[in-house]
Amino acid sequence: MTYFSFVRAEFLVLWRRKQDVLNALLFFVIVVVLFPIGIDSSSEFLTPAASGIIWCATVLAVLMAVDSLFKEDYRDGSLEQLVVCGLSLPLLILLKVIAQWLAVILPLLVIMPLLGEMLYLSSASLWALMVTLLVGSPSLFFMGVIGAALTVSIKQGAILVMLLILPFYLPVIIFSTLAVKAAQAGLPYSGFLAMLLAMSLLSLVLSPFMTAIAVKASVN
Amino acid sequence: MRWVWFHKLASPKWFYSWSNFWALPVFCFGCLCLAIGLVWGLAFAPEDYQQGNSFRIIYIHVPVAMLAQSCYLALGVASFVFLVWQMKMAPIFIKAMAPIGAVMALIALVSGAIWGKPTWGTWWVWDARLTSVLVLFFLYMGIIALQSALDDLVLANKAAAVISVVGLINLPIIKYSVVLLETLHQGPTFTLTKKPEMPPEMWLPLLCAVIGLYSFVAGLVLWRMQSEILMREHRSSWVKQEVMENGL
Amino acid sequence: MHSFASLTVSDLWIERAERDLCKGLSFSVQSGDVVRILGENGAGKSSLLKVIVGILSPLQGQIVYSGEDVTVDRRFLQQDVIYLGHSSGIKPQLTVIENLRWYCPDASPSALHEVLESLELIDHIDVPVKKLSAGQARRVALSRLWLGKKTLWLLDEPFASLDVRGVELLEACIRQHASVGGLVLLTTHQDLPSLSTRDVALLS
């Protein structure tokens, strides 16, 4: 196994399981639709709430996607093979997470203008929202993957992952919604973006090592 | 030579006999201080000129809130020690500490709410410190849930340690982020750098209660660790001997 | 030919789920050996292989591979090992050829073709593994042995779910590997008359 052949196999598996990615996307859209229907469909409510709604839905969809990241590999034994293949496990995990991030976040960004229209977002704040998603979502994946690796040996681990990881997502949600609110008020929001970027970078550095510890403990 | 105590801490047997000696005195000292602090604070300390008698819940709320945070700090440090040096006592400490921390966070939330009703006119405010204590409570519950969900002891140890360390790194960020949201709460009651603004007859009982609660929890944790040691080491000869000689 | 390799395990203690599996196990094997690990169910055969490859950690003991102490960091051993556990590590969504390209990216197309031919998988080359039978999937996993070019093989029940023909093929493959200086450790309850094996017994 080489890093290159690993990445190629990862993308192949993602392509074969495109239905899962599509499901996560549909889940995301449905959660977003719940808010106008359940609370208030007027633009007075939706415009200020849109960034919060989209981020909450994103967080849930990401956790659903991340939870399944190691499940299959654990079952078919390929997770074990990653541990013993002699390559650096943190690096393999990093590559795996990046592949998953691309597969989930890129489609999400593509449908974002549509949702922005449905939630009456102005184009300036939609732009800000998409930038926060691009910059902030890596940290969601990197933190979530730790929880996924810890619970991979439990059959019904999804709720536990939510309980473990959702508290860690609060800062990302707060910084992102503040950024979009600033954009809506016509204020500069680069400071919030810098915070999001810092969180993503910090989790990018730390998470693969933590996840590697968790994976090693899980495959025994 | 200097590290001898550190290595000794790693031995359950040594720790057991050491804590056998210390647990009771520490616990009793804690109870005594706590009792003095609470009776003094609740019955004899002067009334606050703004908040009247309702401020007295400070003698419960502040020590408990401090403990809730300190417990997590201790958890995080122990977890780090475990992940780096594989120290055998660290997961036992984590197992013993997490539920106590969760209870402390819960009491802090409840007492805060009771305090909030007369002072702010509402049970709950989305204020920075309230929210972060709520998050802290979730973090504790996450650790407990994870430990109980994993059957394999080795995995449960590692998992709890990993999630506590991640929590410890995240907690300052969470705190900073919720501070960015609105803040209604009054400033910290105790600071190390400034002289307290309260009169001494108000803050002395508080100090007493804080010290008492720390010591109370320390004793409690020692006992919980002892029983956890007995459970985990039940196959070793010294445990059998210990139980035969001294009973449980 | 493989360069000379040896594996020395000394005073190995393994604990799983509150049970002692090995108490001070020591053995030494080298190039050309085929070692059968014997023991009752639950005696710790699989755990021993997992400890050697680095999935589990021993309580104490030392593992030396080709002169290098790998007790703490197994990287050196892992670069020269093929480990096949109970679950084969074959991704069911990928086809036979994609799985092999993942594990053995260096294998030439002709070598791949030859191995798949001899394992009777050549007709299923573009079929996702989830559509194959258990025995066929097992053969896919085993084909790594022909293609991998690693010295040390750690095989956990390699004969499980193989038919007579599959067993013959695998025995021949192991014999061939040992004759060119390979080193094989395997767990099985099967007698292997065609292989001259050494036995390591685990007492429970």
C-alpha cells in the first residue's frame, strides 16, 4: 500500500457510495426546510436566522457523514490493515478526512445559492456564509472524526458521537453566525474568518494524532 | 530521585495504601470546613446591600462552580499524562472524577438558576458563563456515556482520555466564543491579583467553603479510586490479602 | 530471494479482557521456517499474531525482528509484513482488481493477471467483491501473498472458507515462500502434511 494507492481507493469507494453522500445532502436540505415550516416563513424571521439554520443543519449532516467514516472499514478489516501497513496512520487519516470533506462540502456549496434564495439571504451575506462554510467546515470534520474513531466498535454509535462532539462545535457555529451577521450589517468580518481558519488549522494538526490513538485502541 | 513519587503514583498497590491513610482525614477536614463555611455564610454573614439575602447562595454556587472547572482541568491533565506516559492510575482517576465533575456542574447550573430568578427575574439567561457551564456539563456526560458504552477496558481508558484532552484544548475556545455573545453575569467573585471587593466577613466564609469543598471532593475521589482499584486488580494477590485482612 | 530475516519473541506476556493469554512465551524463528501456532480456542493464537504485528500491545516482553528491537515501534517490522486477520481487509465496494491495485500498486499487470488466473478469479476481475462468494473473497485477500513481496507472513486461519483446490494452492504458495527465504507464522487447526512446519504451542 502506498499513500497514492490509498487515496485512489478512498475516492473509488466514495464514488461507489455516492448514494450516502446524496443522503447526507438530502438530510441537510430537509433540516433546513423544517425551520421555515416549523417556526416562521416570513423574511423578517428567516433573513437574520438563515446563517444559524444553515450551520446547524451542516453540523448535523457532517456528523452523520463522519460517523460512517470508519464503520465500513472496521467491519471489513481494512481499518486493521491501515494500522499495520507500515505507513503513517495519522497521515492516512488526514488523507481520508480530506477526501470525505471534499465529497460532502463541495456539493453543499453548490446547492447553497438555492437555499440562500429560499431563506431570503442577500447575495453579500450568502457569499459570507459560503466563505465561513469553506473555512470553518474542516474543523467540523477533524473534530468529528475523533468521535467516530472512538465509537467505531459500538453498533449504535451515532447518538454517542453527537453527544461527544456537538459541544466542540459551538465555537465554530458562533464565529460563523457572527461573521454572517456582521456581513448583513455591512461590517467587516475577516476577524471571525481568521478565528475559523485558526480552529480548522489547529484541529488539522491535532486531530489526526488523536484519531490515530483512537483507531489503534479500537481495532484490537 | 525526584521522580520517585511520580513512579510510585503509577503503582495501584502503593496508591491504595497511601490513599487508605489520607482519604479519611482529607474527607473529614473537607466536611468540617464546608460545614463552617456554609453555617457562617448562610446564617451569620452580613446581608448584601443590593441583593439582600438571596446573595447567600453564593456560598454554594461559587465553590461548586469552581470545582466543576477544576475537576475538568484535573481530568484533562490526568488524560494527557495517561496518553503520554501510559500511567496506570490515570484512567482510574478519570473514572472516579468524571461523575463528581458532572454533579458539580449540575449543582452549579441549578444553584445559578435559583440565584438568577430573584436577581435577574428569570431562571435562565444565555450568558457566557452559564452557557459554558452547560457545555462543561455536556462534556462530562459525554465522557461518562463513552466509558459506559465501551465494554473493552483498554479501549474505554484510551477513549475517555482522548476525549478529555480534546475537551481541555477546546474549553478555552468555547469559553472565548460564548463570551463574544452577550454577557450579563457579574464579574468573577474571586481573583488572585485583585483584592476582593467584598468585606472580609463575607468572603472569609466563602473561602472556607471553597477549601472545604475541594478537600471534600479530594477525599471522595480517593475513595472512589480505591474501590475502582479493588475492582480492576481483583486478581492480584495483594488485593486478596488486603480484603482477607481488613475486609471491605 | 528474500534477505535473511529472523523473529525473536522473548518473555512475552499478553492480557486480553482480564485473562492472561501468554505467560512468558519465548520462541525464535528465521527465514525458511513455517511456524504453526497451536492452542485451544481462546488460548490466544490470534492475539499473539496481533501483538507481533502491532495491533495489540503486550504487557511485557520483547520482540526483535531481523536484529532490530521493534517492541515499542513496529514500523520496521510492518514494512516487511503481510498480516491477514479474521476479516480480510478487502473492501466489498471495490472490484477484485481495484482491491489488488490498492494493496499492491507496484505489481505489474502481467503479474496480476497471472495470479488471478491461477486463483481462478480472472473471470471476476471487474466484479465488486461484495458480489463474490466468501471463498472467492478469501482468495482475493490471499492473492496479496503472491503479489506483495514481503518476507514475514502472519496468517490467522488462512485456510478458513477455502475449498480443496484453494487449500492446495495456498500450501504450495507457503512452501514456495519458505523455500526462497520467507518466514510464515500461521494459526490453524488443520494438519499440514505437505508442509514441514515447526509448532509453537500456547497452553491455557
